Amino acid sequence: MQRYARITRKIPREIVLLKALPCAWGRCTFCDYIEDNTTDQALIERVAERELAKVTGEFGRLAVIDSASIQELPRTVWEMIRRKIVETGITEFICESYWEHRGRFAEVREFFGVPTRITIGVETFDHDLRNRVLNKNMHFDSPRDVAAVTNSVCLIVGFKGQTHDSVRRDLDILFEHFTYGCVNLLTPNVKNAALVDDAIKDWFRREYAWLNDHPTVEVLWRNTDFGVG
């Protein structure tokens, strides 16, 4: 498992993939990251200490992801991250969270003490696909509800049930309501193999290749394109 990397394109940053306590939901049909969860807090802390030691602050920007949400990292790990931010002069922090935790976003931003971008994995703005197919358990009335708490979302492309029109709609909503986005082409794993739609992925690669040049929307053509995982 590669847990530290440097991203030099578009939004240069250092990124660390940490272990976390079990995800608050943990039942999404596409996700195998929860296999990296653990209830062993000492192990979580050891991994965090080892990986955060690699952070130099060279880009002034740090992203921390884990096998759940930022809220599933123990407070001791939050403190490690905050110390690293101060020690290395980092001026922007990026993390991820599940929708259920949105009431704690202000707490996160205040704790880390620098401008903090919290990314939500919406996966798709199609309510039925998000909750029936992906079992995301994320309910809202409008994309504006999500935009009210964050300017950054993740989308998934390449699962059965999606159409060209539904993918286009997701991207249109991203561009209209959010500043930052990450589009993940669904990579087969032991949980989601039956969900993968290669035809949608192939179409997306042709139709949206130009996203490689978009300044604030990143595409994970492979799930390890950020160098971790």
C-alpha cells in the first residue's frame, strides 16, 4: 500500500492515505476502502506518524484521505496533522467527509487553522442511482444543498445504470455549482465488479478527455492516479 505521494499537476500538493476507524456508513456497493478500516487506534496512530513524517510542506498544500472520513480519524491524529501544518508552513488543507458529518464541517475548519477544503463523495446527482445502485444513503433536495456546505465534490463514472445523459448532467452540475471536482472512473474490485460498465467508461474517456486541461477538475482515470492506494 502506497500511502504518501506528491501531486505536481493542476493543484500541486502532498497527499497521505491514512488508516481510520470504521466508516460511519460503510455499506456503499462500490467501495473496498473500508477494508483498510481498523479499530486498533494504536495502529492508526503509527501509520499516521510514519506517513506524516514524509510531509515537507513544499507545495504549501496538504491532502489527507483515509478509509472513511476525516471525522473517523482519532483526535490524536488530528493533532498530528495540525502540528505538521504548523511545522511545515502549510497554508491549505484538503480532506474528505461523508455527508452525514456535514454538521461538523465548521469544527474541522476551525481545528486545522488554515483554509480547509472538505470534499464530499456525492458520486452522482441522480438520486436513484446514488442510493439504489450505489447504496450511498445520501439524501438531499438539490445540488445547492451540497454546495451550501462545500465547494468540492467527487463523482463516479462507469457503473451500470448510468447513461450518457446522466453523466453529462452530473458534470454540468459540477461545473455550475462547485469550484473543485474529482471524477473517478470506477475501478473493478472484489465488491463492485458486477457494477462496472466499461462502455460508459470508454465513452467518457473520449468525450471528456479535455478535462485533463481543466484547472480545478481532476480525473482519476485509474484509482491510483494520485499515487496512493
